Amino acid sequence: MNAVTQMAQTARPAFGTVLAEHMAVARWHDGAWSDCEIRPTGPIEIHPAAHVLHYGSTCFEGFKAYRWSDGSINVFRMDRHIERMRQSARALVMPEPGAEQLAGMVRAVIDRCRATVPEAPGALYLRPVLFGTTANIGAAATPSSEATLVVLASPVWDYFAGGAKPLRIFVDDVNTRTASHIGMVKTGGNYAAALGPTLAARQRYGVDQVLFCPGGQVQETGAANFVLVGEGQLLTRSLDPSFLHGVTRDSLLRLARDSGFEVEERVFHVEEMLERIRDMEAALSGTAAVLAGVGTLVYRGAEHRVGTGETGPITRRLRAALVAIQQGEAPDRYGWLTRV
Ligand code: COI
């Protein structure tokens, strides 16, 4: 048993802090991708003039492989995540990885790291990242002609350190998380933009996350989508380019609709949200967050309790339904899982 596997089996390290021992690497050069190389996870040499370091040419994905009780390893919605990565690359005018190519790299990494995939409730988090490497500090308005694509893997458990503890969220109607046309692109700059407001709110109000509500419209947090759920109802913002089109969000909406929920996807405002949390639950959805209950919203200095202040029963039910599919305890009716 290698050191990473041993650590992953004996402790639950903070999300993303422990990496699997191997990674996959491919390079874009002269208009073509190199073959994928599997190598020990470690530093990659990069020129200080590289496009990514100056002009932010980078995008990534995050999705999970689960070890089922029969020992098989299954990836949740791999195709959808790969499609989103390709879409992010196009939006940033970066070389687009082929769907087959990226799937092959993911499979190759899992294959080398099979023993590192934790048992439930853990998972192997897969993190493809693409970055522009052309050394040219004048290329602000020119795409990078060279790029590197890496697939990392990390054994993970809870993303939020409090585990099942309900989250405290600061409602920010002043800052925007990102420029409105790029919010749906999974690029590092969007997370960097959320960091300052998130740290400031954490320090001032002891919150876990910021819910960005530009112009008073409820949008998303720095690291996850936002939903309100009630008895037979779900409300979330309708898709537009200003925020990330979460794969977990999409899966959740599908499950809710098929369980008879009335699902509303539309623009709604902070005032309506504060009104509705009297009898609805609030939650964050994402690959890392799964479906994490929100207990308190802090808005303009006032605390607003969501329902009882605990993670509500409907949130728990929806989360359990999703996790059961991911972990192979409920039938995969939608063909969401790929055995690797
Ligand atoms: C994910 O949910 O996969 C993300 O990319 C969020 C990240 C902050 C861990």
C-alpha cells in the first residue's frame, strides 16, 4: 500500500490537500496534442512569461469517481464534465481537448490510482486543468499557442470542514463574482474574484461562503450553486452565462422533477429569498459541496435563520437520493455513471 493510499484510508484529509501519486499530462504544440504521459504527481516547469501567469488562460473541471460496495469504480457524469471543460476552453480561446482524449486521460489516472479511491462516503476527485504556456508577455490580446493539460486526482471527503453542520452564508448584493459573460466558464479567475469578498465576510461575520446577488438578483456562491427547496418545490436561478451551470445542480433538478417537485428556474431577488426561507430550506449544490444545508443568511448586518436553522429534511432527502445513485445503492436510471 503506498503512502497516499494509507493516508486516505486512515485519515480524512481536508478536501484537495492529498493528491494521488500519478497524474496524466498532455501538451498542445504546433497545433496538435501530444500523447498522454502518466507520471508521478509533482511540479511542472513553466516559463515565468507563460500566458496563464499573466493573462489567466486556464480552466478546470471537478468530478468524482466512487468505489461501490462490489469493488467497482464508477465516475459520475464524466461526459457532461468533459463537455463543460471543452466549452470553457472554447470560451477562453484555448486549445480544446478532444472528448475521447480527456476521457482517456481520466481513465488512465484512475487506472494507476485504483487503490487510492476511498470507500464511501469518500470519493476520488478528478481535476483536469488546462493552461496556456506560450512565453510572451505581450500576448494580452492574443491566445496562447501552446498549452498543457493535466489530470490530477485526490481522495476526498467533505468539502465544508463542518461536515453536516448547516452553513452560514453572507448575502452580498454589492460585489459580483465575475464578469457577466464568463461566469459559466470554470476558470480560476472567477474563484480569485470571489476570494476577497469571501475572506472579508468570513472575518467580519464568521460565514462559510458568500452568496453573490448582483443587483439584488440571487446568483451563486463562490464555490457552489444555490437552491431553495420546500415540500414538493424547488426554486433556483435560471441558467444564463453569468454563473456556473452546475452538473450537480442539473442532476438535482432532474431528481426533484422526477420525484414530483415543481421546479422553478427563474430570476429571483434577495427580498423574495428572505421571505421564502421562513418555510423553505436553502442549500448549496456542487461536486465538492454535494448538497449542503444552509442554516443562516447574513444580510446587511442582520441574521436570518433558514427554517429551524438546521439542515432540513427535504435537503437531506434529496442529498441522500443523489448520493445513493453515485454510490451504486440506487439504480442508475439516467445513465449517469461510467464504470472504469
Ligand atoms: C467543485 O465543486 O468541483 C468545484 O470545482 C468547487 C471547488 C471550489 C472545489
